[in-house]
Amino acid sequence: MLEEFIKDRYQRPIISLRITLTNRCNVNCLYCHHDGMITSKEEMTADELYTICKIAKSIGVKKIRLSGGEPLIRKDIVEVIDKIASLDFDDISMTTNGILLEKYAEDLKNAGLDRVNVSLDTLNRETYEYITKKDYLESAKAGILKAVEVGLYPVKINMVIMKDINQNEIKEMFKFCKENNMVLQLIELIESENCDDDKFSADYHYKLDMVEEKLSEMADDVRERKLMQGRKKYYIDGGEIEIVRPVDNTNFCAKCSRLRITPDGKIKPCLLRNDNLVELISHVRSGESEEKLKEIFIKGINEREPFNS
Ligand code: SAM
């Protein structure tokens, strides 16, 4: 089945394109790694995003994931989805903090968005404010429930676990997810150069080993995701919990099937590197032919290199 995908020089199929729509955000999470992006103020228009996705589709990319920054901060977000959805990908998803989702969920669904991952680390108002520096918990919850209501299925909740901040809230969050037919993703905190506090990772890092052990004991069934670094999924009492842990570079790279696009329109071949970006948007803006744009995409794919240290 993987034969139909375009592959890089290391025979890794390129299945999905992850586009960072903006670096702007309406919260300021204390741990945010900004998806490994270098800060830039530039953004692409809906038409430019359409062209990029069209080329991606033509070389065999099947899935699109939109992220940020906060993607819903873009006023043209429905138009962006509408344009991308007209290209008929297998799956279009978005990672959002949910704060503006109540307003947009229905229009996004109608425009062709398939599903959302919503970041929510806590159901406690003070803790939410401590993590995000904003008092938007109720808006985020309303957005999440609206996403479920309109069928952006499955809604997944991304919960980054931090020692002495929210590690004791997993049970409560799982209950919230189960009650609303959502999947809970527990994310192990990754050290981030962008964090203000150098000591942050050491102070708040919470290894998910113990949690996984407990989930194994409780689970009715456990499955592994083949294309997602062997992530484990635990099925418990009709609910579902997935564990997202940083894997060593060798493993991460070996299973990587994604290409990324930065907000200012560069192809980012590798998550962990910024020294092999490939300029794309200037070629789109100067009206280069689709053939030429395809060549640039393939150049980006050929820059992909496992980072084995
Ligand atoms: N604004 C959107 C949101 O909040 O989902 C999208 C951008 S955010 C950078 C994407 C995801 O990265 C979120 O689920 C967030 O929790 C996760 N994330 C950010 N920094 C992280 C870190 N240091 N460790 C683990 N996950 C992190």
C-alpha cells in the first residue's frame, strides 16, 4: 500500500503535509516549542496555500494538518479550509487551542475540515491561567463541545503533562473526554529552547512511564500506531487514551512521513532542523509553473535526512 506514496532518498513515504499557518497566538503557554519554527511575521494567503496544497496533492501527499501559532486567529481560516478541501485530500485536520472554535466549528466543518486536535492541559481555571497567561478556559471548553456537536470527529484533546501542575488531573480529563466521546492524548513535555525559563524542563518534566504502566493494567485493549512512531493507544471502559512521547531521534526520523511548511512559505524537510529549509513561496508568488513548483517540492523531499545522534 505504501508503494503509491512519493518517497525520500531513505525510502520514507511522504504522507502528510503540516502547514504552520501563522506564528501569532492568542495565548502564551509557558512551555510552547512553537512547532520548531523560527519566528517570522510573514504569512501566506489562502490562494497561496491552495497552490502549495495543489502541488503537494499532485506528488502524492494524502493528508493535510494545519497548525500554528493559533490557526483560528486567521480571519480567513474558513476560506483557507474551503480552498484546501476542494483538492479532495483523504484527511484535513487542525491543531488548535479551541478558544475560537465555538465561533468557527460549524463553518469549518461545512468548508471541509475533517477533525481537530484541541490543546487543553487542565480543567481548572487557575491552572489554565497559570499555563496560558489568559482566562479563556470556558471559551476553550465551549469550542471543544461545539466541535463534537458539529462532528469534527474524532475530537482529540492534547494534554501536556507537567509535574506539580496537572499530573493529578489525568483521571478528570479522561472522564471529560469519555463523556463527550473524545480521545485523550497525553503528551510528554519536550524540552523547548523557546521556554523563557531554562530550568523549566527540569522542574516540570514528568515521565509518562508510570502512567503507561497504570494504563496497561487498566486497559481492555492496547494497540500500536504503525505510522506514528509506534504510539500506544489504550482502550479503557469505552474511552481511548493515546500516549505521545518524545522518541529518540533515530526512531523518530525512521518513521517520519511528514513534510512541513513554515508560515513564511518555506519547505521544512526535518522537524529538528532549520538549516535545510527550501524556499518556496517566492516561486509561487512569481507565478512559476506547476512543473517548476513540483521540482522545488521534490528538492525539499530530497533534503530530508535522518538525524541519528
Ligand atoms: N495553537 C495550537 C494549539 O494550541 O494546539 C497549535 C500550536 S501548538 C504549538 C501545537 C501542540 O504542541 C499543542 O498540542 C501543544 O500542547 C504542543 N506543545 C507545545 N510545546 C510543547 C512542549 N514543550 N512539549 C510538548 N508539547 C508541546
